[in-house]
Amino acid sequence: MKSFRTILPNFDGELKINHQTGVCFLGSCFTEHIGRKLQTAKFNVLQNPFGILYNPFSIGDGLLRMIDGHPFGKKDLVERNGLWMSFAHHSRFSGLDREKVLEHINQSLIQAHQFLEKAEVLFISLGTAKSYRLKNTQKVVANCHKFPASNFDFFLATTDAVVSALTQVIQKLKVFNPGLQIIFTVSPVRHLKDGLIENQQSKATLLLAVAQLQKQWAHVRYFPSYEIMMDDLRDYRFYAYDRIHPNEEAIDYIFDYFSEAYFTEDTRLLIKKILKINNAISHRPFNKESADYQDFVKSTIEKISELEQQNKFLSFGEEKRFLMGNLCS
């Protein structure tokens, strides 16, 4: 029978990730999809300490700040319509209270510095080569925060500029954390507001830049999420309603490919056991006091304790507290 799809063959990623591996995720919203799945499965993960970052220059600046750990100050914040925000951060860090915004930003930075210093894997998702430079500082911003377009200069970065910026970061990471392995991916999310042709030019720039970085550094790797979406799935039924973002089915498919590449069989089996417990905990009974549900709660607690005994690095403290709270005395 003829095949009507281009199925990318699975590859052995050589690098292996397990529940004890410290994995730092940085970059576009696609990192959050993969990172969230790992968090749910109780991996040791830090996810986007600056919020979602799309362009390689902001990602690079974020990593340099994570390396030196230098705190942000009041001068790094700007105010618009009563909200305080940072051009180096996603809007999730914005708020009405300047002091609280700064505290939140610096707490996240401290956590990121400490995590990155001991992390074993850095996963970077590059979203776009399109960037905005603030006119009065000439700094590339991570987010325009809906400030008037007249405040910014737009440019489409060259491959050489992306390689140069990320090479500087990789060099400093090599000193800061010599054992760190880096996985790049190019986000499959389409930036169609830039234009269809411009989006393709942007993705091509990022792909070529990562290819050059791989040639320069043995510890730099590439995960083909963009190719899986564009050449394997290749159908609008795998997109969300906006026809821009991959839908849940597509994300699950790409994550399965990620799992095959970077997890051992033992790790995949452990994930299944953890997700089975998560699904059990999410069960909502009609009658919490029924004998059947009480037996179910006790059985689930026993399974969690057994899994913790077998895997000392796992902790289900929050889940056990929730279940214990549903036990009738």
C-alpha cells in the first residue's frame, strides 16, 4: 500500500534524560508544551524564568543574565497604563506594584542562576528571527508590551548575527557549567503576522544558524520539532483553530518523538506509572464518603508509597496530602 505521509524516522538522541536530570527550558511557547509535560511527569525542570522569549537575542541576553546573576533594578522597569513591566520579560511578570514586580523578577532570576549552574540539559526553542530594537536604548526587546510601534525599529536578523550572539552565550555557558548539553529546536509555531514569506525566511535563518552552531560545538544538538510539524504531520487538522499553533494531538505526537529520542525504556515506563497515578488523583467521585471511593483513595496512596520506595528521587507530597484529605476518619 502506498504511503501518503513523510514519516520522519526515529533517531537515538545519544543524550539521555531521566527524572533526575536537571533540564532548563528557555524560549518560545513551544518549550512550555514540552516542559509542562515533563513537569507533569515529575522531571527536574525549570521552565522559562523570563517568561516566553521568541527571538535569539533576547534568549541569549536572558542566559547571560542567568549566568552572572546580576539583579534587575528599578531602572529596568517601565510603566504603561498603570502596569510596571520589563522589556526583558514576558507580560506574565507585569503588575501594578513596582516593588512586587521587581521582587518577582529577581526571585525568578536567583532560582534560574542556581538551577542552570547544576543543570545537565538546556533546551532552547527559537521562535523567530524577527526582532524589535528599542530606539532610545538600541537594545533588542523580548516583548513590546503593546507600546507604540514608533518606539521600535524592526529587523530580520541575519544567520551570521544569530550565530554570533548565540556563540557568545555558548562560550560563557561552557565556563559556567562545563557539563551542560544544549538542545536547540526551531518552534513549529507559524509567525504569520510577519507575512507568509517572511515567516519562512525567519525559520530558515534560525535553521541555518543552529546548523552552524552544531558544527562548532560537539555538545550542541538539534531536535526537529519544526520538521515533524511541517513534513510529517503537514495537515491543518493538526493545528489549533488559529491555524498557527500546533494542537494537542500534534504536541503529543512531537513529544512522543522527543521521548523516543531522549528517554530510555525504563524512563518511559516510569512516566506511564506516574501519569496513571495523576489520572487517578484527578478522578472526581459523586460521593466521597462511599466505600468504593474510600477504598480507591487508600489503594492510590499505597501505589504512590510503593512508587516512592522504588524511586527515592520522586515525591508525591502534595498528591498524598490531597488524598489524605479525602479519607473519612
